[in-house]
Amino acid sequence: MIDTGYPIARERPSPEPRTLTDRFCSIEATAGYVALGTSAALVLAFTGKPNRVEVMVEDNDAQVDFRNELNVPADPITVRAGQTWAPDVCARYVFGNNLVAGLVANVQVIGRY
């Protein structure tokens, strides 16, 4: 073995990878997918104020609107079909509507506390 002047390398145990269950201890979600029509409708009213809201859209594009306790609408966000949108947003109510006329968009919303 060649003497380099450095101490002998040693193995350090790597920490366990963190998961979402470590960060968020509870969730509140819709019971499966909710069908949205062309008019804005309430998708989910949270019992509290989650730290993160995840929106999953299937079939057709949907427009999602997050609102606070005073039911003041924020800027609507368009989520394309087959995509998941998960910003770190605090919201009390989630409204949504379908963007494709005559068809239905299926949306699932999960709030993580």
C-alpha cells in the first residue's frame, strides 16, 4: 500500500432517503376522480389549510382555481390532460372546470398537511 499522507478511507452509513410521508403526516383528498363540466364547480373544500395541494387531470384539459377562506378567487391555472400539478400552495377551496366544450375532465385533488 502506498503512503499518501491521508488517513485511511472509511465507510459511512448513508441516511435513509426521505419520503413524502416524512414531510407530510396526513392527507385529505377527493374520493377518486371528480368529473368537471364547463361551469366552475367546487372540487374539494379542505377542513384545514394544507401545506401543499396536488392536482391530477385525466381525459381533457381542466382549469383549476384555488381560493382562500374568504372564497376570493386567485388566477386560474390550466392543467393539461394526463398531467399532475403540485405546487406548494395553501388553499382552502379548489374549484375547477373543463376547458373542452361538450366533454368531461376528470380531476383528483390531494391536500397534504
